[in-house]
Amino acid sequence: MATTSYRIFQKDVWDPRIDAYFKMALVAAPHFYDVSSLVVPGALTVRIPKIGDNFSATAVGSTTGAITNTAVTDTATTVTLNRWLAAKIRFTDFELATISKSYNLRDEYAKALAQKVAQQADKELLALIKSVSRSVNDTTTALGSADLESALAIAESYYCPREQLTWFFTPKCFWGELMAIQKYYDASQFGKTVTPEGTLYTLYGIPVVISNNLPVYTAASTKKVGFLGTPNTAAFAFAPLEGGTQGGIRLTEIPKSGGALITDVITDIAFGVKIMNAYHGVMIYSTGM
């Protein structure tokens, strides 16, 4: 019969797995600015300098050599680590004894715990896209190629590096709306296809991230907002929790007191998100997101 000696969820086994699955489940985060390495243990904020871009080239006085001064207007974006997320599973000692003999089953539990907290972190990071200053289309018209081209034009006008841009769409929007647009698959339109390697996750040569974690129009809506942006649209940071992994995620076992032979296995992270540059992203509305 199982006893308390079977509390075998050892961190040296679980931490690497938890960390790997957590990072794999972060779909959106890799496309934004990660400042986790700047977090100092015990600190709750990270300040990211923003160099002013109001400099201008002016004529130099031909007889005096005088140059017009530009006042320094540098600012900083502060990421506050004020979010704490956790996922919990409860096992009896008998269940723990059974699970300890099955690495595949333990692996599945590790994956499930990590994915839950990672998905929620992604949602909170992607919620920031509703703070960007520009948008295309509306909430009553189906998304078309002209809308995506307008989003690209806006990004170009705000000097967003093209090689840093990423599209974000829901599966329904990408496969149900965009891939139904003829010129995205018909080579006769331009002599070659806009998606030259078929329906891979690129559009106009820009990577596409497909996620159901995009924010909705409003609290009362089920339709979601797409996005085009660069990493410095938003920043995030994970805190190094005591006993956690290098990536910020932690696994803790808490035996139940009071005589019950059960253990709570908890995975948690502490983090913060912040909009950085509201003009380095474009919201993309449609009817079927």
C-alpha cells in the first residue's frame, strides 16, 4: 500500500521538463521584447531606456559654424512584475506511487502544467496589442488583402524594420478568410505566388503566428483582433522565483496537513508585461476572427 515515502515528484527530474514545455507553449512571447535577463532578484520593476527620435538635421551657419541644439527627451518604459500565475494538480499518495513508475505519464503532467500557465501568460501579453495606435478594417467587413497591405504601409510609415515584423491571426481568420483570397495562392496574379512555398506560415515574406490567445474586440464579443508588429511593440519579463528554473517557471510540492494523504503539485510563474511603442504595431479587425 502507498505511504508518504512515495512523494516522488523530485525537482531535479521535473524542472528541466517543466521549463522546456513552458517555453514551447509560449507562442507569442518569442516575438516580443524579453527583458527577463535584466530582472534582479528581489526587484519588482525593469526600466527600459527609450532614446528620443526627435533629432533633426539643420543647416550649419556658414560663417559661425553654429548648430541648432536638440533637447534631450529620452524616456523609459517600466515593466512591473505584478502578475503571478499558477496551475495545480492534486494527487493522493496512492496516485503518486503509481505515477512514479511511469515516466510517460509524468511527462504528460509536466506538459499540462506548463502549458496552462504559458497560455495565460501569452494571453496577457497579447492583450497589449489593443493599446497600439493604428488599426485597419472594421468589425463588420471581412478581412481582405487590401487590409493587410494597408497594415504594411502603416508599419513602413513608422519605420518598423520589415525583417522584425510578425503577423498574428487566429486559425479561423488565417485558414478561413485569408487563405480563401485568390491572389495568395494563384501564381497567375503576379507571375509567382505571394505564398511561394504553399500555405506555409508566411505572408508577404513575413512570418505568421497562429494563436487562439489573441484578445477579443470587447468583453461581450467572441471575435478576436489580429495584429502586425515588431518585438519592441511590447516587453515582458519573468521573475526568477526561488527554487524555480532559469526560465522563471517553478514546481512545488505541498503535502496536505491534517492527516489527508494527498499532495498538491503546483506550477507557477511571476511576470510583467508592458506596451513599449504604440506605433510599432497595427491592429487588424475583421468579421471572423
